[in-house]
Amino acid sequence: MKKSLLALAVLGAFAGVASAQSSVTLYGTVDLSAKYVKNDGSAKRYSLSQDGINSSQLGIKATEDLGGGLKAGFVLLSGINADTGSANGQFWNRRATVSLWGNFGEVRLGRDYTPTFWNNTVFDAFGTNGLGDSSHVQQLGVGTFVRANNSIGYFLPSGIGGVYGQVMAAASEGASGPTPYGTGTAQVGANPGRYVGGRVGFAAGPFDVAAAYANQRLDAIAGAPSQKTLNIGGSYDLGVVKLMGYFDRDTLSYTGVDKKENRYSFSAVVPVGQSEIHAGYEASKLDSLGVTTKIDQFALGYVYNLSKRTAVYATAARLSNKNATSNSVTSGTAQTAAPTAGGKSSGAEFGLRHFF
């Protein structure tokens, strides 16, 4: 008995030392909703879907204090299909990084979010999630939009007068082809080619503004053309309403191909006690080989926070394809089929979100 107690005491002492040096956290989100979608030219679809206001995910993160103001850590983040209980083929698909940071800022390596994605999601009242996702109107989606594999990034330290920023370079190893021009974003887990980009912003009180630029080389396409992305976004919190928006311009030009897309989004969040009202409007215009196509979308949402971790919500959206486009307010099995060319897509969802 005494030996057992002594062993427990020794283990406890070692555990105390370890916990003083590092910490590991398991966290995540489960977000599920009942969804209705109707696209022109196809039957309506009822489904149990996910990611209505936040992305369902499972994460592990850790930090270690190295002393002298230096720290190391990692983040592993996996998207989960909470409606079926299955995992993605690329398991740590959302983020897989290791970092070293101190007074100089942060150096981060691995699969991570691109600098040019942040303005699209931070300044979108729906956070690029659910039926209200502002990226639904995107037409020129052949390059890296959300995340880049094989990246090295640097982040400015905090506390420099409200200025923040990052740069990223992602290698082209294992480059794979994107979907055809103008038909949606790159394949899940695909690496179209070398990505180099950066973002800089300024935040003070209720005001936040940022600009980003990137050059994405499409190595899997003959001639390795590049897609250039420039965007700027901002928000202002008036207390009774938070206004936000962004403008994004993508260009892809090389022999026989000349494509330019302008996207913009205006949205707002209105807090009402424990509730929030979300509203958004976004539109895009693509000029491609002498042909112009346009898309716009309206979305309205309501969120009731039962606690800091749990919320119920409802969202409705309607997307209009003005020309030969066939974008939708959703994707995959949540729709019977994409709208007919020039058709409309509409939907509604009612869901429950929980953080842990």
C-alpha cells in the first residue's frame, strides 16, 4: 500500500512538472441542421445537413513555454461529418501546423488558411458557413481559396498599435488539377501549385480593415499560368449593429484565356439580447472570353444563444444566376441537382450548434 502511494506521489510530481511546461487541449464544434433546398430544374430536397453557422470539427492543440518569451506549439484540426459520423478522406483537412513564436511574432509551418481567405470569412456575417455563405457567388474558383498545403507563414506580433499581418509561401509539391474554369472551387485537398500571398490590417476599437494579395501558380495546367487575387474588407461595430463587407478581384490571363471576376459582399449583425440577426447581400461579375456572367444572393439568419457554447439558429437564402451560370446555395447531397443555367436556388435551414 505504501509503495503504491509512493508511486502515485512520484507520478504526480512528474505530471506537475509536465503541466507547468506544456498544455494540451481537445476542442471542437458540432453543428447540425434540418435543411430544405429547391433549385430550378430539379426536385426539392430535405436533408439533415451540417455547418449552418459554424464548421463541425475536432481539434487538438498544445503549447510549450520554452522560456525567455519563446513558445512552441501545434494545431491539428479535422473537419467531421457530424450528420453521418464519418471523417474526411484528408483527416486533418482543416489545419495541421506547428509554430514557434515570441516577441518577433510567429513562424508557422504546415497546412493552413491562406491570407486571401480571411477577408472573405472575417467580414462575412455568416462566416462563409451555411446557406448564407458569401462565397456561393464565386465563379472563378480554380486556385487555392481557403487553405494551402506545404506552407510556411509568418505573423506579426500583437501590440504594435493595432497593426496585424501575415505572409505565406506554399510549395507546389504534389500539384493536382483544379476543377474546370468557372465551375467552382478547387478539388478538396487539391494543391493547384505554388501560392505566395500576404495580408495586412489595422484594428482599433470598433473599427477593423484589412487588405490581402496573392499569386497562385496553377502548375497542373500547361504553361503553369497564375491566378492573382486582391481583396479588401472591413467592419465597424456601432453597438446596435455591426456592419461589414469586402471586395475581391480575381484575374486569370494567359494565351487564349482572359478571365476577370469582381465579387463584393455587404452584411450586418444586429444583437438583440441573447439573439442575433444576420443579413447579407453578395454579387459577382465574371468577364470571360468576351462573355459576362453575373450572380447575386440574399440571406437572412437568426441565432439565439442558449449559452456561450450552445445556440439554435435559422437561415434562409436565395441565389439568382443571371446568365448561363448554375451556382447554388448549397452543394453535394443537400441538393437534388444544381440549378439549370440561369436558374435560381433557394433554401432554409434550422439547426443547433455546440462548442466544446
